[in-house]
Amino acid sequence: MLDIRAIREDPDAIRQRLAARHDGSADLIDEVLSCDEKRRKAETGKQQLQAERKKTSKEIGALRSKGEDSSTIEAQVKEIGERIKALEGEGSAAEARQTELLLNIPNLPHEGIPQGTSEEDNPELRTWGEKPAITDPRDHVALAEQHGLISFEDGVRIAGSGFPVFRGTGARLQRALVQYLLDIQTREHGYEEVGVPYVVKRECGTGTGQLPKFAEEVYPTENDELFLIPTAEVPVTNLYRETLLQESDLPIRMTAHTPCWRREAGSAGRDTRGIIRVHQFDKVELVQIVHPEESFKALEELTGHAERILQSLNLHYRVIELCGGDIGFGAARTYDIEVWAPGHGKYLEVSSCSNFTDYQARRMKLRFKDQEGQNRLCHTLNGSGTALPRLYVALLEQYQEPDGSITIPEPLVPYFGAEKIG
């Protein structure tokens, strides 16, 4: 959530930064300021009336002590009370609307992000490795069917489309990948592994920015009291909701493996074949809570931690930076890591690494006490380390052999228990 004080002090600068998103959010600033003015005016008026009521009430006591009639002044006090109640209503309505607006206004993009209106404008920053030379590559669906790795029919039967079932060797490969990803991040990069609930309260989704903006994309439980997590970012970051840390506690690095659920609203017809875009998938998430002065350096490091997975598995990929028109709702700067899928002839996003600056921390009241004793907002970051479905796709397609068998990358062999599938 944006700082209302910053909006008051320089609304033009806020509008200019938001305009880079090309989403109309800059147009909401005027209404935010209008609500703020109404709220503050109502509060000032209420305080003045309260002082007047207090003074007038003393006059009632003085008249009564003399045995004189105080009914006229009592009527004035009653009228003042009604005016106070009306101002409280006006102030509460203005505050509620202001809060609603602020919760639906995205974060300010970093000044240095690329300009653009869509994913077509995202520049490529670097590539790693080479595209494997494969003649007539098969896609992961054909390979999975050949080896009985994934049953799409079973998923449809028990939950509907978008819920694949991994079977036998396919399930073992997924389990091996999860264990490998967690070991890399905990042993090499110092992340604390955490096991978190797969459902969260509404305030947790609000804290990390999924709610209320993207309510149509999450799966609520009955009465909307709990939500299936769309990503481990939500429960892991919220482990420190409403917390006051010490500066010495920073940085905090956590990783978690969880299933994730997303309705994928508005994505009908996109990447519906196989497991590229599904409603339930597994992911290993990376979360960092850092000092504000260190967050953009931390973003580079976190992105490197996600890249390390693909490099260790010798999978060709590229890194792009998201432009203003494509960056996520809560992010100030984002790097996407896209792995090559030869069977599909395109790159697939396997990790999105973002710095949220103080946007999430303000929503969830996550602070630290600095060396001067001042309470300051932390900066939060997260990224996939990585998402399993597209990593799974890339591994099958980049390591396929002419006969359809699949070689297992050497570092993964001890986890999987074999050097080849098929």
C-alpha cells in the first residue's frame, strides 16, 4: 500500500510513477486526496464540536447548582452531539473509501524499469547455456504419455481440467525435483526451510496484495473465511505480519514447498495443453525480508539463487525485465526467468523475482527498529525457486533422446534414483 503522506506531499510525482503502468491507477490519486481531505476536515470539525460540547456541558452544571433552568443549553448540547455523530459518519465513510482505494492502487514502479505497455516490450537481459540441438522435438505431453508420467484423464475425473495427476515415475520425478530445489536453497544460499499452512486468512491475502484486487483468481473456502494459497509467498511473508523486528534480525531468508491453487481467471485458451498452465501446481518459493537500503541488491541475489537451479541442471534459459505495463500489482521491479521448451518452441516463465519495497510491509505492519531507535518499514522480496510444472516441462523436453527416453541430469540422479526414464 502506498504511503498517504507521500501522496499528500507530492501527488504529481506519484501520478507520474503510476502512469508508467498504463493501467489507469494514476487517475485514482485525485479521489484518494479528496477522501483524505474529507476525512481530515470531519475529524477537525468533530474535535472542535467536542470542545464546544465540553464547555457547554459545564454551563449546565453551573445553572443546575444555582437551581436555574438549563433546558435550553441541554438542547444545544444534544444538537452538538448529533452534529458530532454526523461528522463521525462522514469521516468513517471517507476513511473506508480511502482505504479501499489505497488497497487497490498498485506499487510505484522503480524509476529505472523499462518503459512499455505489454509483455512485448520486456527486454531480454541475458541468456545462459545453449538451446539443445534436437531434431523434431516432442512436447512434454507426448513424452509423459509415452512413459506414463502424468494422467490428465484421472485429474479431470476427480477435480476437473487443470488438475493433473502425476503417477509412478512421474510422481517420483516431481518429488526428486522438490527435494533438490529445497536442498540447493537451504544448503547453498542459507534459506530457512519452513512448512506453512496451505490456507490463509483474508488479512494475509490483503497483506501481500492478492486481496482484494485479485479475489476472482483465488479459491475461497465456505463463507470466504479462508483461502487456498495461490503461492507460498502469502503464508511465508505473513509469518512476520504485525511484527517489530530488530535491525540485527535482517536479512531474513525463507523457503517453502507448497501446492498452489489459482483459478487463472482471464487466461482461457492460453497454454492449455499439458501442465504449462494449470489450477493446482507445486512450487518452491523464496522469500526475503531485508533492510530498505539493501533491497535492490537483494533482488539481484535472489534472482541469482533462482537461476542457480537451472544452471545446475544445465537447462537453457533467459532473463527478462518486466516493463511498466507488465509488472505485477505489488512489485516495484521484477525479473522473469524463462526456460527453453523445445517441444513447444518457446520460452516458459519458471520464476518471477520481485522487490516489493515497503508496499507489502505497510499493508501487514511489518517493521524493524533501526540503530537510532526509529521504527521503519522493512522491504520484502520473493521469487519462485522454482515453479515445478514448467521446470518439469523443460527437463523432459530438453533432455529427451531420439527414442523418446529422457536422461536425468547428473545432480538429480541421487534424488531420482536412476539415470534415465525409458
